[in-house]
Amino acid sequence: MSFHTPQKVAELAVEAGVRKANLPASTLIVLGFLGGAFIAFGFLLDIRVTGNLPKEWGSLASFLGAAVFPVGLIMITVGGGELVTGNMITVMIAGLARRISVGKIITNYIWITVMNFIGAIFVAYMFGHVVGLTETGPFLTQTIANAQAKLDDTFIKSFVSAIGCNWLVGMAVWLAISAQSVGGKILGVWFPIMAFVAIGFQNLIANMFVIPAAIFAGHFTWFDYFRNFVPVFLGNTVGGSLFVACIYYVAYLKPNQK
């Protein structure tokens, strides 16, 4: 069989969370950097694909951008990388199974969040600003429009939108774990990630790229960014931890836990 049962996926997710929570600091630093950079590359590709498409294309243009965005999580899943929004599923379910402590969960979240931010900022500055990939013509317009859409949401709208986002990201992680082949993992990641981007949900790591990219281009402020960071971080945490990790823990692991 080329895929695992949901029960087995829950068990594998716990083991993955234990491994992630016990990684040495040096590994967390480099893999966290890669995680943020890879998601940023996915968003950069989205902008470059959709930036000069005719407005008349409407939601089709959004779909094309959403179709290429998943390359970031595919690189993380297959090539290696740490993403805090993904760890909100695996590390959390390992904590619920009492395999790691609360301190381990918090430490992992802090390390990976910081390094994801650095990785995303690196891509935004070096390739968006220095190379100019987000600061010329229609690509600048698209970058500003994407950032503005994130910042226009109120605290509660950002929070709820972020819940929906990491519910889908969590399912992408879950489906990737279920697959036993590289092709299966890619398909498992692609559909839920494409869905959250096409819908327009708020993602913590994606925002770490697009809002700073607009800031480097002379638009918005760092206060605007951190005002968005708080509700999106909280919403992503609820979406991944409650609607994926907690629900699957209750369904598949809690009945068998002593």
C-alpha cells in the first residue's frame, strides 16, 4: 500500500514531532532559515507569474499564482526544512501524546519562528529588493496589492483567516506524512496549499515575505507588519494545533493512551 492509514499517520506525526522537538540548535537554525526562504520563493514565484496578467483574467490569475505557490512547502517536505506552521501540527500532537514537554514545544516554536523570519526576509531583500524582482513595474504593483490585502484586515478577520489557513496547511502536512512516495507527498502538499492561497487566507510565513518586500520598496512600516504578525500567529496556532493536531489526537491516539 502506497499510503498510511489515518491511525498510522497520527503515530508517525507524533514521532516526527518528537524528532523535531529534540533537534540541536544548529540544525533548527539552518533548517528554520531554509523553511522561511523556501516559502518566500514560492510567494515570489506567485508574484512573478501573476504580476503582468490581464485584470480581465480575474480569479483565473489568482488560481495560476496559487498553483505555483506550493513549490515552497514541497521543497521543505521533500528536501528538508523546518516551518513553524507545520510544527504547530507535529510538535503539538507529540506534546498531546505526552512525548515532549510544554517547554520543548515553546522552545521549538520560538527558534523556528525567528529563523523562518530571517529566511523570508533574506529572500525579500536579496531577490525582491536588490535584484528588483518585486520592485519593478507590474510586479511592484502586485507585491503592494498582496501586502495591502493582508494589512487591511482587522485583528479578528486576520485571526480567523489565519485559522483557515493553517487548517489547510496542517492537512497538507498530514497528507504528506500519509504518502510513502515522493509523488504522493507532492500531491498531498499541492492541493491544500493551492486551496489556502486561492482562497486568500493569511499565512504567517508568507506574510514574513510579502509585507517586508513591500516595506523594502518604500511602502508600509514595520509597525504595520508586527500589527499583522500577532493575530496571524495566533490564528495559525489555533488552526494547526486545534483543528488538526488536537482533533486527530482525540480521534486516533487518546482512546489508546494510558
